[in-house]
Amino acid sequence: MTTSPPRRMRADARRNYERLLTEAAAVFAERGVDASLEDVARRAGVANGTLYSHFPTRQALLEALLRSSMENLAATARELRDHPSAYEALVTWLRAAIVHTTAYRGLAAPMMRSLKDETSELYAACQAVLAGGEALLSRAHAAGAIRADATPEDLYALVNAVAWAGEQTSPEQGERLLTFSLDGLRPT
């Protein structure tokens, strides 16, 4: 399955690929990740077959859209490992992860499903992001800044819960939920 353009793609095929990604980003931002793929193809000015030849599944299209964002999120985690405060590094990363997860309405659910679905196109990227969060969490554990029983899976669920709450109510409510959760992550 093709989620990135082959090195030797005809110029018109590359334009179609890029146009599909651009229009998918716009459609998913407007209507959520469950929006019609036919709408994506129509807005890109291509036939449905062209869309499916580049992105055989919705997950493949999401993976292509999210690839660089997820790589950046994993890189952010690596950069934050040297932050003077283990707690602030973790909180900064959590906020970046929430911004990533709210890029498209409805993204929280597919991201959460992809965490454990090894057949998902998003699985490897989710694992890299989770590993980055795990390293920051381990550092926060070692510094005594976070409860000892907090797990990487807890952080991923927290990111998705805050993103979902922000979508369903308001970003302010999502921020309040994050603040309450961060208070709960502090050691007792």
C-alpha cells in the first residue's frame, strides 16, 4: 500500500498526491476524520480511483497526513529529555501531543485504536510517539515528579481524553481537564 509518493512518480501523479493530501487536511479539519473520502477526491479534482490508488484506506490517508506531525512529536520528546525540569518536559510534551491530536476533529478515536492495532497504518508512528512519552515519563518518575503508578498508556489515554473533551465542549474545557489530570499525576 502506498502512503508516501514513490521516488519516481510522474509529475501529474505527484501533483494529484499532494493535492489529495492538501484537500484531505482541509476536509478533515472542517468535517472530521470520518468525512467522505469522495468529498476529498472531488475537492482535489481527481477521480475516486486516483484517491484509492494513492491511499487504499482511510487509515493510509491519515497516516500520510500525520506522518510528519508524529515525527515532529517524537522529536520534541527527544529534545525535551535534556530539559532542566523533568515535570515541565513531560507537561510540554503532553501539550504538544494534545495539539497534534486535535489537528483534525475526531482524530482522538482512531489514534487510540491505532495504539494497539499492529495492522493499522498508524501503529508504528503511534509507537514512536508513545516511546517518546515513555522516556519523558521515566525521567519524571526518576525525579519523583510524577506518581509511580502512571504508565505511558495512561498518558496516551489522557492526551486523547483531553482532545476529545476539547472537541465535544470547548478547548477551555479540555485545558481544565488537563490541569485537573496533571494535578492528579503529582505524587501524593
